Amino acid sequence: MQKIENLFEQLTSPKKVVITMHQKPDGDAMGSTLGLYHFLLQFGHKVTVISPTNWASFIGWMPGVDKVLDYERQTDAGNELIKNADWIFCLDFNTLSRTKRMEEALENALNERILIDHHQEPQVDKFAYGISNTAKSSTCEMVYDFIIDSGNANKISTEVAQCLYAGVMTDTGSFRFPGTTASVHRMVAHLKDLGLVHAPIHEALFDNGSEARLRFIGNVLLNRMEVFYEYNTALISIPQQDLIKFDVKTGDTEGLVNYPLSIVGIKLAAIIIDRGEERKCSFRSKGEFDVNTFARTYFNGGGHFNAAGGATNDTLEKAVDDFKTAMMNHKKELSTYTF
Ligand code: 5GP
Ligand code: MN
């Protein structure tokens, strides 16, 4: 994988560009791809953003989202674009399998794949150019660096600023996670200097849910959460019938895994959701407990040191049992309360 800087001088010659992200994109995945989209359009490139799957409604306000192609629904059009693209930017994921059914098309693409990502252990051999930096708060921060380092600060339009702000804010947990560096705050200060209005973005992301979603969360916290104080751990497990009963939509479970961390002493929080086709897991930790390795070891997943995910084809009951066994395997680390 060549350094991403080697692309800078090619930016001014118009190309066919595809930008993609991980399945079920979050604020950072959609924010970084659309931020880059609005930036590249200004050079006269022909740019299409493709999401491997649909996305949550709380992302629906982002400028340009109405132009994003949903690969599951527009597979033929997506394949055609991928086949003909000169550049395929892959943002906010480390392995091609994170694009689900799009993996094959990406794998077989003859043209250059370019990585911009902050997850651990990326498949660097799959990319012609790229940058991987796990110290970065978000892929949005990396797209911002790409714009600045390529000498194009003057191309940070309102749309670019809104998209990048949304991703850096959500991936830092509203600027509270340890990865929220001084550079993050400097970036936000710069966007503010350029005229970014941030409050409506928080409202669009966080104050846009349905009543059913709030009642669903109430039910989860009351009936679906177990706390294991001797392990400083809490687990939420959600059967598929709850998703149906409360009419849960894509994105409605986003952030739920963080709730148990508000209990004093809890340093590992997990959620396992029966999505029908698979049981999807998320893990969050505080301090020294490495959930990236935990997710990789027990749930075929990965992510970051303090935030990771995975999935299993086992039943929900089996997944819950496996989680408890895994937790017990780590009793020593988990039972010492040091953060
Ligand atoms: P979330 O729990 O919010 O879905 O994801 C937390 C972090 O772990 C994100 O950075 C996400 O990209 C990563 N992640 C989530 N699920 C998986 C997975 O199944 N495999 C891998 N490798 N990473 C995942
Ligand atoms: Mn991210």
C-alpha cells in the first residue's frame, strides 16, 4: 500500500470515483464518505457513494445522502460503477468482508482501491494507496487531514464541514472518548471558524427518534440487562421478538451498548441482538480491557481497543452462554477495578 500522499497530485485530473464504507453505516462511515464526496466533486470528478446496505434514519439529514446508492437494492448499478471506477475509496473499515455482499465486487475490481481507516489490523495488501491510523478519533478526522495535507483547505464547503463534524462527534462519543485529541478540537475549531453551525447536527442525530424506540430502550434496560458486579461487566441480550414488538428500525439500537457503562464500576459492556440472520454483538470497555482482541477471539469480529463488534450464527442462548464463559476466562483483568 503506497502512501496516500502519492495521490495528491492526481486529484486535479478528473476520474470516475466510487466511495464506499462498512455495512450499516454509522455517523462516521456516512459522514466521512459524504465529506470526501463533496470535496472530490469540486475537482470535476464523477463521484458515487455506495453503501453496502441501508442506513439508519438519523443519518438521513446529511447533505448528499439522497444520492447514495444502497448496494443491496441497486446491486447491478453498484457492480457497474465499481467495475468502471478509476478509484475506489474504502472508508471506515479494515477488511473487505465488512462490506458484506459487496465484498466480491470489491475484491474483483481491477482498479485501484484506496484505504482511509482507523481500525486495527487492516488488510493493507488489498489497497494500492491508503492510510491506516488507529490513533485517529474517526475516519472523518482522517478525511479532514487528507484535505488539509493535500493543500485544499479552501475546499471545505458547508457540506464537507457538516458531514465531517457529524462523524468526528459521533465516533468520539460527543468528544468524551480517550481518542479525542487536541487535533480533534483544533479541527472542530477550524470548522467553526469556517461557519459551521453545530447544534442542529446534534439535534438531527440525537433528537430524532420515535416514541416506540424510547419505550424499546426502557424495556431493554428493565428486562434485558444482566449485571455481573464481580466482573465489573454488564450484558444486554435482545431476542428478535422484542425487535418486532417495538417495531425496531435500522439504527434504533445504536448506542444502547453504552448505557450499562453509566453504572458505577462497570468497565465492560456487551450487547447481543438476535437479528434473525445472525446474532450481532457490540462490546465497549473503559480503561485497559481490550475488546478488539475479545471480539476477535470469541465473536469473529474486531474494531478498536475500547469499542468493537462481532457476530455469530449460534442461537442467542448459546451466544449469551459463550459470552459468560469468555467473561469468566478474563476474571482476573475484569475483577480488578482500575481506571
Ligand atoms: P459497533 O459496536 O458500533 O457496531 O462497532 C464498534 C466498532 O467495531 C466499530 O468501529 C466497527 O467498525 C467495529 N465492528 C463492529 N462489528 C464488527 C465486526 O463484525 N467485525 C469487525 N472486524 N469489526 C466490527
Ligand atoms: Mn469510525
